Amino acid sequence: MAPTGPITTDLTKVLGIKHPILLAGMARVSGGPLAAAVSNAGGLGVIGGFKYTPEQLKEILAEMKDNLASPDLPFGVDLALPQVGGNARKTNYDYTDGKLDELIDLTIDSGAKLFVCAVGVPPKYIIEKLHKNNILVMNMVGHPKHAKKALDLGVDMVCAQGTEGGGHTGDTATARRASGSARFVASKEANCSQQHKDAVVSCDYHETERSLVLTGRPIRLKVNDYIRQWHQRPNEIQALCDKGVAPIMHDFDNDKEDIDFPHLMGQVAASITKVQPAGEIVDEMVAEATEMLHKASTFVGASSKL
């Protein structure tokens, strides 16, 4: 399907991209080659920096730049910054291991166009520092109250992570999406196993669920026997989470032998039929969106033939 467009929106204007397609900063899946491929195709590639050390993030950024078609193409960096302590979930902890300032400095030095906070809200001083260096800030949110909190702190935009999405999700369904995740898991450049990619392609509509088992936060995944067994014991899951222990970590700590880490993906996985190059995926998204927008315009002012 040949790409058409460009599709111009407020988002494309502010980010300097051709199409309103953002790669979700999927934990370690959104590596250098995948982020570069999305930016090369006219979207915005975003590095998924979940639990990376500063040294690792620096290497991934360099790998991405080596794969960019032009050094001027925009890109983003995504970190998870959950609130720790207070009224936050007891299973939350600092995913940056105290290295947030170093990771932010690397983001600034890299020339990123966008910083994405995937979990939690960045401290105000971080937002201000990014703004001083001409970097826009976007917050992923799973509830309207999270959006208000982020905007009150000064972020430039929010992206609704609905309950149907893969990975950490909110409680509310979303119909309008700008950030693509599961579709890009099933890409040739995705930094994940072939088994994960195949699991996305083979997924059916009833096979994903939200779970607290992995992190103590709601996270959508493709259910396997290991997760299914845990979901039959909801009271035990909640009791562990209330103690600040994610159930899977409880199993690791007790040397449980049948741990089978599930693959993360959203409900849209059921509509994905093949693994493709990321650039080809972007082209298809744009072509399909353009076709639907043209069709929709025919309904405006149309007279009934009944």
C-alpha cells in the first residue's frame, strides 16, 4: 500500500514530523534501529529507556543516530518515573536507580526533540530543565486526574494510555491514539525475541488481560499458564502487592521453577497478521488513515438519498 499524505496536525507541526505517528517507548523493545526506522519514515521514533543505566542509554542513542537517514530527523527518549512513597503503590521503586539527572543530561546532549514520561510524572525541575534546552515533554496518562496533574506541572502534552493498550495501562478505553506499540513489536527492527513477535501475530482477541503479577501495576499481556494460575488467586496477588512485592518477584525469591514470563501486548495484537519492516508499517498506517479521512469528508454536507 503506497503511502500518501502528509497528514498535518498540531502534533506534526510542533514535533516537526511528516505524520502523526509516534513509536511508543516500549521497555527495551524500542531500541536504536526501531526508533530510527520510524523517524526515517516520517514519524517520531522514541527510545524506550526503561531501567537503562546512563551507559546503556548512551549506547542506544548512538546506535539510533547511526541508523538515521539524516542527523536532522527528530526523535524522543522515554523513561519511567513512578512515584515512590506516600500514597503510591507499594510495589513502585526508582527505575532509574538514582541516575535520573544523568539520564536527563544524556537526553539533552543527544538533541532529542521530545521527552516522554511513561509512568508517573517528572519532577518540576526536570520539566523546567528540559524546556530550557528546547525539549518538549509528553506524559503518558491512564486517568483524567493524571492528565491534570501532569499539565499543572508544565508538561506540553499528554498521551492517553487506555485499558486496551499493551504494557502499563489505565482503566479507560481510548479510541484516538497517536502512539503505536504492539504494531511495532511485530516489526523486523524491534529489539525483542522472535517468540515475542510471533506471539503478537498469533494473538486472538480474547487472549490479553491486565495483570498485577509482573510489577504490581496494571499491565496488559498475553496470558499464559503461569499468569492464568496467578489470576486464579487474586487475594494472594493483592496481599503481596500490599506488602510491596510483585508476585513474580515473590516467585523468583522463592526459586519457583515454572516461571514463564509473558509477552506484553495490547488488544490490537489480534488485528496484526505479520512481521514487517517498521517503515513499511508507517507507510501502511498513513495510507489507511488517509483513505479513511477522505471517506469521512464525504459525509460532511452530504444530502440524504432516502
